[in-house]
Amino acid sequence: MESTCASGFEAVVLVANFICTGPLADGRAMIQPLLDLQPLNTNVSYIPWSEVSYTATYGQPAKTCGQSVSVVPQSPNLYQIDVGALAAAVNHINETIPSDPALYGFVFAFTQYAPDGFKNGPKAGSAFPWREVAMFAQMDGMASTSESVPKIASFGKNFRDLLQKTSGRDKPEVYTHFAHGDEGAVAWYGEDNDNRLRMLKSRYDPASILSFYNSVETD
């Protein structure tokens, strides 16, 4: 589920995107309750996996990758689905973004993944620690100019802190691919994994050559 500003409507638009593997009829049955709400527009497609980025959310992933924009990400893991808090978050977007064109590219996505894959393996067999997350609250600010980056970053951080209060955790925890970069390795990988990754880093990359993306520090 994504919430973003549609400048033509001067309002926030909710976009739901579901990816199911299997027969089309089975996938359609899963989303039938939402189809019954009669959304403004629907696009139910049966496609090969290679075309997902060109079809999901009306092809926006592929379009974004081809544009010259700066993406300013923010995200907290949510361990409980607080309907009231999420409604308040969407209302906050609706009240603030339409009045500021610099924020029109801000996208707020409620992202859920089937947990079977990473739960089937042992916890110690992966550096991915977040097995009990109910939902990843992913916020991406799209900045077409460098001048708008500070405003987008500030808005995103405040929005992240707002969601963190009802996340179900006292300290920030975030899926590293959705992270802003200021949270720290413990927030990205968990305390146990941070210690393990530091040992690996010290052994195989003591000069920190491979440190371009949310990396751990060497001991």
C-alpha cells in the first residue's frame, strides 16, 4: 500500500499493489475484498516475473530508475499494526504535502513480505534479523533538484520518528535497504549480527574497501 500526493487532484492518493505467484484466479480471489470497494482504477495483470518493475504500481519502479532524481529514504520496522496511528500518519501527509510542491515526490509505502522464506532457515544462517516484523513502513522522498533534498530529508525524519513511537519497539530497527543511513549498524542488523559482521569485516575487509552501503565498522 502506497500513499503519495497526486498534484492534479491536490490530494493524497492511496495505491495498493499486490504480487501473487500462481494462477490469476487465485490472486484475484485474495484481493477481491478490495476490488469490492470499487477503487477509482484497477490493473490486474498476469505477467512473467521479469516484467514486474514495468507493471507494479503502474510501472513506477522502472520509471523512477530511469529518471535523474535523488531518493531520500526513511523507514522504521513496525511490529504491530496500529490502525489509528497509521490513519493519523496518512492524515498528516494529506494535511502537509499538498501545500508544498517540494514534497510532491514523497511516497509512503506499507510494505509486507511473506515471512516463510527467511523463517525456514536458521537465524544464525543469515544477517537478516527482522523475522517478526508486521510491516515495513517505507518512505521515499523523490528530489528532482538538490535544493529540495534538505526539506525532504527533514520531513521524512520527522515522519519516521512519528511512526517509531507506535512501532512496538523502544529503539529504531530498520530493514537496511530502506534505511536512511543515520540509524547505525545495530538498527540495521541487530546487536548479535553487528558483532558477527564486525568479525567478518575485520577478517575479510580490514581496510574497509567495501563500505559504500550501510556497512559495519571494523573492530
